[in-house]
Amino acid sequence: MERSLTAITRLNGFLIHYYLLRDRCGPSYGLAVSYRGEEAVFSDLAVSEGAVRELLAAMGRGSVTPATARDIVEDWLLR
């Protein structure tokens, strides 16, 4: 998976990093959220880069951390 930083937000004085993940073998995208040494990684979420970028932008606006990312991703998948 290729990883590219798409957003950074600050929470309690620490930075949250949001990454777009791209499968090198085909059109599959995921995301990663990193905060204070924790990381949550979700691969193969969609075949649309734009859809995952929109999710990452919303997560950044909401200061979503790795601890809460799973709930957000699961809700997004069920929409």
C-alpha cells in the first residue's frame, strides 16, 4: 500500500495525521489515522479515491483519533 498524508489536525497539543492508502495492484483505497503513537489502518474501503478523501476530510474536521476511527469507518460503510 502506498501512503500519502492528506490532513493534519491538532488535539490536546498533539498532531493527528490522516493518510490515504492506495493499493499498488489495483483500484482500492483505504485510510490510516495516527495519533500519539497509536495508529488505526483500514484497507480496501472503496474503489473511489474521492470517496475515501471525503471521509478523511470529515475525520480531520472532527478530530477523529485512532481510538474512535473504527466506529466512524463502520458507520461510513453502512451509509
